[in-house]
Amino acid sequence: MLKSVFNTIVKLNMLLLSALVLVLSSQVLSQNIINSETESWETTKKGGVIFRVTGSQPIEEYLNYASLFSQRNKNFSFTIGLGSDILDTEGYADGIRMLQDQGNELLDPTPNYKTNYFITKFDPQNYDDVAGVDHIVGNKICLEFDFDAIDFSKKIKEGYVDILNDRVYGEQEFDEVQFGNVYMYFPSLDTLILVTDAVGNDIYLIKDIWDDPINLGTHYNENYYLFSVKDVSIKDEALQLLGDESIKLAKYYGLNRPYSWIQPGGNFPNMTPEKVKLVLGDELGYLSGEVYTNNALLTYNEYDPIGDRRFAMLWGNFREDVWTVEESKAVIADFVAKNRVAISHGYFGKYAENPSDYLEKTAALLDWCIEKNIPLATHSQWAKILYNTSQDPYINIFPSLNTDLDENGYPDGYTTTNPNFIGEIDTTDGTPTDGDYSMFVSSQSGISYINGLGGLEKGENSFEIFTKGAPGNFITVTFRLGSENVIFKFPAEDSIWTKYTLNQSINGNNSLFIPDSISIIDIAIRCSDYTSGKVKISGMSLMSAQIDETSPSTPQGVEAIGLEDKAEIMWVPNSDHDIKSYLIYKSVDPQFDPDTLTSTIYATLDTFYVDTEVVAGQTYYYKISAVDFAGNKSDYSPTVSAFITTDVVTEEIVPNKYELYQNFPNPFNPTTKISFALPTKSNVHLTVYNSIGQMVTELVSSEMSAGYHTVQFNAVNYSSGLYFFRISAGNFVATRKMMLIK
């Protein structure tokens, strides 16, 4: 029952993970004005990179690779199946822990890089009669397939074969079939099997779906269906077992638990992003993932109606292990220009073949990314930035003409592979916003083409373009929104740069509305009418045209607690999608009016604040408001107060009600403080649970006097993740959540 309650809490709100450090205050006493830090790239739709490697290599190779990143204060993501025997090698787990302590992210490719079974290192009897388990063979836990979910209309091939025990025969039946990514189903036998290796001409060895020997007897001219691994899945309970096993293994080896789940490649059932979200995200606290179906586009404001895009962040945009450095640079520069994230596709097997070459190429790419100010983050960090962080809708997302990060002589984001759309570059005649660069043609032809621009604002958009040319020249700008083309036409007739907006389009189209379902678009600009001279374009801009006059909702759940030398204030994140910052107001007057204050400091999206500018014995009063990117400000929250205690005063102050306060700091590593208030002497039980409702420790189990109390929770022996702390005192019961990040 308790597990069910806590799982429900997880489903209601997984927004807790916030690793930013908040430094803000508003001092009515001193009237000091302290400016907030410069707005970071995390809210400006800037594309970037995930360095991600896979392979259970010797730990020395991982440490050598990691040194490239630690020397540059950067991080990478890496996959290791925690059920692999290599972790039992002396010093291996210690090395992985060292990688994690440096900030690198351990990804979970399942315990044994498979989704049909896993080899447990624990007592296999623990899995007897457990939902999701089909059967057990020694330490091999064979997982239950979801046969009811197979859509027979999706079969990729149908035919007839002969079966002889553990072989199938079919003359030229499988010439075009790539075994290793398919399952075979026999309707009359109601049996799904794996087809593995060719053992002769048109003869193939078969096994059961858990890769064990099988004997189907003798059958002739047996009807079969072939299914892709993408159309075969395991039951939800089986997937949860895979996640549970990896989390248990992490704890067993003293590692931080993984938060990103990776679909292993090969002849294994494939998960959908929706399934991974529901089972591993909502139930076990995973934050991101990779699957091979319905992949995410890795861009800001991606269409995400059910919140599963973060679990479809498939790798493989560039190959630093086998490509040249210049080839990788070209892909990264293109992604960054189009407000998207590129994930590398590095196999550590290539490291073993030529370690120095692998490290040299990786170091060169890292140095280039740093030099060009390209953001680098881990898998789950980018998931949070792309899918959980409010973005400024008034940032120009159109690639600039004077940005050439890969230094190939052509602006990033513009195609160089379509000969019909490769305008020439003029580096001395353009608009200031493009660094005096422009693009031009001298004929009726394509000028520029952008394929897959991301970071879109949904709804009405604003577009502007500067043109230059001779009388009779015109250009068209075509926005491809899914299957629809929206075309605008503008003059390019003036000898000086002339700006045009959508309202000045001469073909009757004056509005660019981007539906919610559109995440990326193509843009083609061409000279549609030509008379003479050069037809030039520059200064393109695309952003939201929405006039936002709606104030954010008022911050809710504001609480404050006074301690001996500080006040801690926390609140619930606003549900508004465009929150830029929160404002905190402070006074010693309980009736104070924030509108009369002359100073404020605003923060980013953090929802807690520690005020250390306090005096013992004084009560301080606080209000919170939220501000969106358009500058609209919410109403003020109700006033909350914090009395700054001393040892003597604490004993004299008796609260008038029971209260469980939010822990601080939160997130934390490895210690945090939990405070609570008792209006009368009470029997108190303060207990900590993990994300699946299992009790991990009891911090208090005793009778306590009335007053304010603080208990420290030391999680040094626990894995990173979501935890809950629950108090029961008399008839009072309350639960809060906290996040441990190591």
C-alpha cells in the first residue's frame, strides 16, 4: 500500500530535479541593488553536444578518456551494463565511482545489454512468482513477452518453411532478410522464435526468444510471419524488473544509480518512448533514455504531448571514433546553428584499436567546442534543458550568415548539398545583425535552404528579411510545415538594404502560424523573378509574434523556516511554461508592500533561497512573485515569516501547529537537514523512503518536546535519486520529497 502511495506521488510531480545554485535576495533594510547573473545559454535555445561512449572496456581506458574531460572541466556520458562480470574486476567499480564523482553520467543499457532476460548476481529465488518473470534457468531471469501487444498487421514478411527440430529450411526464402533484427512467428504453433545463424544453404538455426535451445519437432510447409524487433516488446512489469535490477546493482557496487535508460541494440524486444516513460520514468525516476522507435528530434520546444521525448534521445549524430575531426565538426556546427543537440556515437572498441588516435581526435573536438563556446552536457542534463526548461520566445532562431564554426567557408545551418540552393557569400555587404554578411545569386535560382530548423515557437510567428537588388527582382521564402508549404513573396528591387516583414508580403500571405505538432521546419529562399544584378538577402529573423500580456500564476506553497543564522524559503515551481525568474521581497514589517521597495534581485528557475543576512531574535517576512520572458509579473504570494532563533530563544518558542518543512539543501549531496515543528510533546516517527516506497532509514522514533526541531540525514551510503521523508506525530502525518545528486 505504501509503495502505491509513493508511486502516485512520483507520477504527480517529477519536476524536482534542479541543480542550479540560487543566490538571490531583496533587502528592504539596506536597499542594496544586486544584479542577477547574465542569462545563461540554457534559456536561449542554443544547440550543443553530448559526448557519449559505450563499451565494457578496461577501467584504465575509461580513466584515460575521462582525463580529457576533467582537464577541461567538461563531462561525458557512458554505458556499462551493471550485470557485466567486468565490474567484479579489482578496482573497476572504484573507477566507475571516480568517473561519476567527476560529474560524468553512467547510462543504463540494462544489466546485460538485453531486454529479453538478465543474469542476476543476487539470489534467483527472489524472482520466483514475481510479475514480469516468465521462467528462471539458474541465474538467468527470463522476462515475460507482451504477446497481446503484437500487431500482426505489421509483419514484414510472410511465407512457408519446413521445420526440423532446431532448424528451419526455406529455399531462397530469406535472401533479403537480415536476421539479428527479426523474430519469426508460427501461427499454427502459436510460437515466437529467434532465427540466429545460417548453418547451410537456406538452412537456419533457431532458438527460443530467450536465446536458449529449442526443439519444435518436424513440420512441413509451415506458415510463418517475420516481425521487426521494433514490433515485439516485453510486459511493463518485465521492463520495471530490468530497471530495478540495474538500480540494485548500482547500490551493490557502491555506485550512483543510473538515470538514463538505453535500449540495447540487437535481436531483443524494443521499447517505445511512451513505455519507458510510464514504467521507468514515472515508476523508477529515470530522467532520460534512448530507444530506436519514434526518435526525438533533440530540439527546443519539441512537440511532446505525453512527455516521452526525453526518453527517445537516440545517439549517433556523429562518430568521433571513426570519422575525421572535420567531419564531426561539420555535423556539430550544423546542429548548433539549427538549435538542436548532437549526440556522438563512440564505441570504445575503436579505442583499443588505436588509443592515441581516439584520444587525440576527442581532445581536438573538445578544444574546438570550448573555443567556439558550444555547450556540452550529459544525457540527462540535456533532457532537462530541452524538455523542462523555459525558453525565451523572443530569441531569433534563424541561423546567422556570419557564423561558420566548422570553418568550411559557408554559414552553419545552410545546406551545401543541394546544388539548387547554394547562394554565394558576400562578407562585406550585409546587415549589422549578420556581421555585414549577405547571401546572393545572379539568376532566377535558389539562394539558401535550411533543413530541419528547431527551437520553434508555436502559434503566430514574426519573420523579417532584408533584401537588396535591382528593379524587377523578387524573392520567395517558403516555410515547409510538415506537408504544408507556406510561401511569402518580397521585393528585392532597392539598391539599399530594405527590411520586409510578413505584413509586406505581396502574394497575399501575411501570417506564419506554426501548429503545436510541428517541431522542425525547412526554409527555402529563392529568387523567383530576376531581371539583373545581384539579388541579396541578409538579416533574417524568426521568433514568436505572440503578444504576451498574461501574468504568470502566483507562486504557491511558499514556506519559510528560521534557524540560528539563516532563513530558508522554498516554494512550488510555477506551472507556467515561460517563467524566466522569481522575485523575492523581504521586510521586518509584516504588512509591507513590495511595490514600495526600491530593490529586488531575481533568480532563474530555482525554487528555494537561503537568506543569511539575518539577525538572531528578529522575525523576517517574505513574499514571492514570478516573472515571464515578456516581463509580466505575477501577483505576490501570501506573506510568510521566519523567526531567526538562538539556543535560548528556541526553547521559549512553541509553534501553534504541526509542520514538516522542506529539507535543505535540496537537491543535496550527501547530507541535508529536515526540520519540523511540534506544538505539543509528541511521539515522533521520521522515516525516509526510496522512490519505490521502500523504507531506507528511520531518523527519529521517540517522544520529543514541543518546539522546532532539526535532524540531519546523511545519505553517503545511498544512491542518487528521488527520496521521500514522512513524519507522523500524534494525528499529524505529512510527506515531502527530496533529491540526492552525487
